[in-house]
Amino acid sequence: MNEPAAIWGMQNIVFDKSISNTQNIILSQGREALKATVRRIKQLDSNARSGPLVNAGIDDQTHSITSDLCYQAGLASTILFNEARKGHKESELAYQLRQERVEYVKKFLDEEKILTETLKNRELRNALTHIDERLADILTEKDNVGWFIDVALDPRGWTTEKNLEINYCRCYDLVHGKILHFGYELDLQKLLDECYAVLAIVFGIDGRKL
């Protein structure tokens, strides 16, 4: 396998000499996605609590934070925990490296008996990362449905339209600390704890200081 002769543009790319430079680069992308997820969770909660939230908070900050939070969490999950079968467009080498990478991360976490149910949830990951492929079908699936999209909610289910079924796309439920997305509930405290654990055990980073 050919390897990069030189690397510029990121800090601490090569952190483990026992694996290839290529794997180190890809793992570093997963590390940065975890760090970004931690920052976005903290930012989302802080933003939602910074002013009076009456029923639904709709602003550019909430939209961009929830969107990036879901993207970064999905990216971290894909890079570090994707155990799916070989994709039809995935090269044999990429598939092999992905398997090795998942086992590499798993080894560290198994030694410390750390569970990562949220980051390993394939259905949730796909719902977060393939939003563009699903919106058309989901938004038009049923009649008489109202949608909250990229907003902060307090309390959940608020709407002036009493006869509508209510669904959510990347919405922050402030009361319960969850992202509501296409029928899934992403527990942000649980996700935060998992990010902290992976950052500490696999990458030697204290995520609480981010």
C-alpha cells in the first residue's frame, strides 16, 4: 500500500507508530469529529439557555449548531465504528482499512469495558448522515403532518395546530436534552459521555476541557 510522503495541515496526525500513516490520518479525522461534537453539544445547550425560550426557538444559531452537531456525530460514528458490510462503491483497500480501524478502536474500549451504544447505532448514524437522501420521502410520506426543523423546543410537542401529527428533524428538546430526528431520539448527555470516553481512552484527550 502506498503511503503519504509528507503531511501538512493538521496537528498531531501521527500518534501511533504501530499503524500506517494513512490510518493515523483517517483516525485523526474521527478524533476531530468527536471534539467538534463535544463543542457543538455545549454550544447548543448554552445558546438555547441564553435567552427566554418560549415554546420554540427559531434562529440561525440553532439551525447551524444542530446541523453541524448531527453531521459531526455521524462522521465520528462512520470513521470509528462503522462495522457494515463492504459498500458497492467501496474499494477493497478502503474496506480492509475500515475493518482494521474499527478493531483498533474496539480494542482500546474493550480493555476499559466502555460501551458506545450511541456512537455505534447504525440506524441513527444513517438517519443523521443521509438526511439529504431521506428528506423527500419522509416529508411526503403522510398527509396532515407538521414538522419542526432545526429548532430548540420547550416543551416538546408545542404547536398551535392541534389536529396535526408532529414530527421533528434535528430539533433540540431542551427539557429532555435530546435531539429529535425522524423518530429517533439522540440523548446528548449519553453522546457527550461516550465522546469523552473515546477521546480519553483512544486519543489521550480530556474532552471536558474543550
